[in-house]
Amino acid sequence: MSVSPKTESMTVASQSRTGERASLRDILSSTAVRVVVLTLCFLWSLPTVGLLISSFRPAAAINESGWWTVFYTPFSFTLDNYQAVLTAEGMGDAFLNSLIVTIPAVVIPITIAAFAAYAFAWLQFPGRDIFFATVVILMVVPLHTALVPILRMYTGLNLNGTFLGIWLAHTGFGLPLAIYLLYGYIVTIPKEMMEAVVVDGATPFTTFTRMILPLSIPAIASFTIFQFLWVWNDLLVALVFLGTNDEVAVVTRQLTELVGSKGQNWEVLTAGAFVTMFVPLVVFFALQRYFVRGMMAGSVKG
């Protein structure tokens, strides 16, 4: 049965219009997604922009008007807030103390969690499922419920006000997430690779150090970012376990003292926020290329 030229022309025109409508829908959908993403980014970044502008405003201007007034009124630029933070007594020691607290509080849980995650993923031992379920349950337990019991235990062991005490505390609070995150990555390693290593005669420890660790760098980097940000910005745990001794004061506690007991000098806090942000940003940009891979580990399995 032959098709008339007119019918064929109508079919081609109909297909063309359908293709144009599909193309138009794709363009509109893509544009809508961009608008939504840009709007969310703008709203998310707006408080940070306001904080940055406020950090360069004099205290009097901050108290008299909002930061957005700089867009339609003369802007008084000053570095006094940053000078007050950088030249404050004890701030240099506080930065050093924060590094002393943060680095071991990141390294220790990662080391323990890597061994534990490997054991949960690939080794067989009695009670493995029960222990792993306990780790998952501990992830949802608020750390605030453990502060007083741990503090009482530290009192008996004379660990109050010591770096060792806060290292152990941050290790305990960070281990459940670290184990779960690393487990989700290590368990996705192909079984054939593990069997090949065993056939070659490698011991579990050799397998862990020579194959598991190098392959788990993205997940380790992801947890490093989370743990570093949490410990560096922590104030509550530092106050509970380090106390108010100036010799072991961290940068967050030093900033609270600059602000004042009634928050009367909060313009200093705006500058302090950006000063203390420098070290975490260095860590994040150094490890960010692994971040997405580490967070997506185990989410899609083929």
C-alpha cells in the first residue's frame, strides 16, 4: 500500500512539531532547574555575605543599621574588627591548641574505624552483625547524653582539662559515623579482587594495608573533612572536658571571651568567623576532589 505525498508530508510535519515541543520542554526544564539551583545558592550564601560585610563595618554602624544598607548608603570600611581578633591576648595559643586537639581527634578515629570497617565488611567473626547494628544505633544517640557520665569518669581518672581526655571523647563520638562511612565504601570492593589477594597468600593485615587502604582514600577523605570541621568548630565538648584553663583554651572559646559575657562585642565575632575559617577551608579544598566519591560510596550498586 503506497502512501501519498500529502500524507507523508503531514507525518513529517507532525514529527517535526513533536520534536520541537520536546526540545522546548527540555529547554524549559533545564532553565527551571538552573533558576531553582541559583535561587537556593543565593539564599544559602546570603547570610555569609552579610557576615562578611559586617566584619568590615565599625561597631557603631553595625549597631545602628543592617549590613544591607551598604548598598545604598556610604560604606565605612575598617579593619579594626580583624585587628582585635588577631592581636587579642592568647589567640595565637588558642589556634595552636585547636590544632593540637583537632589533628589527633581526626587521625585516631579514622585509624580505628578503618580497621573496624574492614573487619565488618570482609572478615567473619562471632557477633559481627550484632556489633555492626550497635554501631548504627550509636549514630543516633545524642552526644549530650554522654557528656556528664564521661565527665564523671574523667574526674576519677584525672583526665579533666587534658588533651588526652578530649581526644578520647572526640574519638568515641566520631567512631560510629566513621565506621559506617568507611564500611559503605569498603564493602563495595569487588569480591573477585579479595579472592585473588587471598589466593596469592596475602594475610588479612597485608590485604588491609596494601589494597583496602589505598582504595578507600575517597571515603577516608570525606570523613576527614566532616571530623575536622566538627572538632575545629566545637565549643561544647571543649568547655566540658578542657574547662576554662587558659593554657588549653581552643579558638572557639577564645572568641566567646572576645564577644563578652553579654554579647556586647559581637562585631568581633564576625571577623573571628572568617579568621577561624581559613584552616578548615584549606583542609576542604585539599580533599574536596575525593569528597563526592566518598559520600556516594555504596549508594549505587550494580
